Amino acid sequence: MPTLMRDGQRVAYDALGSGPEVVLLAHNLMAQRGSFAAVAGALARRVRVLAIDLRGHGESVPSPRAFTVADLADDMLAVLDVEGVERAVIVGTSLGASAAVMLASQHPARVRGLVLLSATPYAATSIDRLRFAALAGVLRGLGPAPVMSAIVGQLLGASYRRQPGAVAAVTRWIRATPRRDLARAVLAWAGRPALAGRLGSIRAPTTVIVGAEDSACPRGFMAALAAELGGAPLRVIAGAGHTVQMEQPAAVTEVIEELLASLGA
């Protein structure tokens, strides 16, 4: 497992496959790069894959300070730099999608295409920020146990939650994350910039994906995002909630491969 250090922050990632085409995978809040394991394995048969643990998640802990979506975008760019990648297709889910859009808007020459999963186009409202601040306080003071059921209900669709062992795998990830990192990740999400207003400047071919059972990011959000992207393709994945890449990896892989094919990859 490769790692890099940026200003005291450890950034862990997997590097799989080979070839001139590169796909970088960035997960959602409370997940980790393992949520993309099946997608990464399938893609690595034909392209080079970089699957990152966003700071405050997985093995990119501990975080030495509070962080923002801009920090996550810079981490993703740093991974591309250290791996000698000039341009990549960036695949991001929710928090990872916000970082992917920031990367694409600030460094368009580095982004060959985008796949945005479960992306929220709007900044948090004042009520949302209060709610997330309260959640961060619980996570920091008591850990995830008191709110685990609510977190899992937001992360996973009902169909996936019924599968044996599905919930246990996600709760293990969350319990293994230091409390301070959980809280900082939630606050990074609460402070996310709006994607709406940034998307018109993005010229990279983009596809958007939403899980049909996603309660955290309803289909209407993704439709608004696709419309601002000039009518980008919108794919609704049946049987999936917010963490689409883990719940329906074959469907997500198919969408990514379709975008790669359209790019001539």
C-alpha cells in the first residue's frame, strides 16, 4: 500500500493495474477505499487504478488538524503527482465527489473525465451545520456507538442492509476510526462548498450516478447537478443507497467503463 505525507498528514491509497489510462477513486464520508474494492479490482484488468483513503478515513489517519474539501482535492492531486499521472478520470462519491469537482474546476488539465456518485450540489444550510456540529460533538465525546444506526441508515440502502454481514463491515470501519477524525470528517462535509455554480466551467465529460434508495442524496439533487453540467448522463442504480460503489459495484463499474470507452480508452 503506497502512502505519501503532506504537511504531517498521511495519505494512504492502493495502486492497481497498469496502462496509460488512470482512474482515481475517492469514497464518501464514513467510508474508505475498501468500499471501491470490487470496482477497483474489475477496472484494474484494463486500466491503472488509484483508490485513495481520504484524510480522516481508513488508513489516512490521524489527521493533524481540521481539514476541508479543498484539502481533500489537494491530496488527490498530490497522489496523481507522486504517481506521475498527468491526467485521470476521477470517480468520487458524495464527499469524494465534492473534492473531485473542486479538483476539476481548479486543475482542468489534470482531469480527463468525471463520474460523480451520490453528489450533493448544495452547501449545507445553517440548520444542517448545527446538526452536523452536534453530530461531531457526539462522535468526539462518546464515539459512534450512540449514532451508529442512524449513520448506517444514511450510508446504505435498505436492500444492501438486509445482506448478511453488510452492516457489520461498515460499522467495523467506523469503529476503527479515531473519534477526532470522525468529527473532523463530519465538519469537513458540513463546510463543503456548493457544487452548483462551479459545474458550468467543467468541460471534462461527466456522468452522474444516484442510488435509487439513497435518502441522503435524493434523485432530484442529482438531476439538478446533471442539468447544470449541460445535460450530463444520469444513471439511477436500483438496489443501492448512498454508498453505491459498494452496494452495486458491477453497475458502477459498467458506467465507468462506458465513460472510458467514450474517451477512446
